[in-house]
Amino acid sequence: MISDPLELKVVAVVTRELSVPPGSINLLSTSDDVDRWDSLGHLQICMALEAEFGVSPGLEEVGQINSVPAIIEYLRGMGI
């Protein structure tokens, strides 16, 4: 069970943006594991990160945040 608020929010954002059933996304999920996490899904996640957390990943970061752990690490690196 996830107890960290940031981790909970990231999982919720990814779940919502990919339109997958609750419980489908976890702390280890990657774009390779989730069929709906394609290029369009990835763009939706990146836009949602901006809306939810006020961060706008640059081109380099967009290519690197292709998993839930990478998104969490990126956000923590941004001081969130």
C-alpha cells in the first residue's frame, strides 16, 4: 500500500491520464509495462504533470520520465 502523498498523486495522475482501471498502475509501472502508455499517453501525462504540480518538463526530461519511479524522482528533484 502506498502511503507517501507524492507517490499516491503520481499513481493517480498516470492512472487517470492513461484511462486505465484503478490498481493497474503501481510504483514500478513503466511505459514498457502499460499498453496505453504510448506516445500520446506520455504526452497526456506530461501535460498533467504541469497542471497538477506546476512543472514543465523540458525535452530531455520528457524522454527520461517514462516510468512512475522516474516521474517521482523528477518531481522530487524539482523540490516537490
